[in-house]
Amino acid sequence: MSDRDQVLLGKRIRDLRKARGYSQEYLAEISGFHYTYIGGLERAQKNVTLANLIKIANALEVGVYDLFEYTKLKSSGDKKSSDIEKIIDVLIKLPSRDVKKIKDFVYNMFEEKI
């Protein structure tokens, strides 16, 4: 799995967990893992096996395919999609604090259009 995919998978697990109101500790408990493992997955610091993904998906009450739903950017092959993909690739490599700065900048710059 590429670094980008690992980061997106971790973010997707975090988003699903938070949407259900679960803490990392609770998700770890109901899926049979230690909370530090869940944290490592969410931060893309741990690799994951298919067997473990199945356990996590079951604990989140979703299909394994739902954990990969982040890949559904409309890849129509147009310039806009390509540019978005390039921006995502750059953002994934940045520390969280820099991503937040960029997000704040973009929201401020385009707040009338968003």
C-alpha cells in the first residue's frame, strides 16, 4: 500500500470512528486491538493486514470496502481532477500544522465561494 493510501485509510478509519462517537480505546476494545495500534493506523504509522481490516470494519459496522471509500474522487481524467490529486499528494506529505495553515488560508481566501 502506498504512503498516500495508508494516510487516507487512517483518516477514513478516524472519520468513521468519530462519526460513531467511539474513542480509540473503545474501537480497540471492540475490535480486539490495543488502542495504540488503532492510533498508529490512524496516523499511518502502522501497516495493516486484511484480517485486521475486517475486524475494524466489523467493529465500525461497515463493509471493508467502506474503509476505502476515500478513493472515489471523480477521476474523469479532466485537468481539475488531476490538479486536485496533485494537491492531495503534496498535503499528505506535510505535517498537520502546515495542512491546517493551508486550510485556513484557503477558507479565508475563498470564503465567499465556499
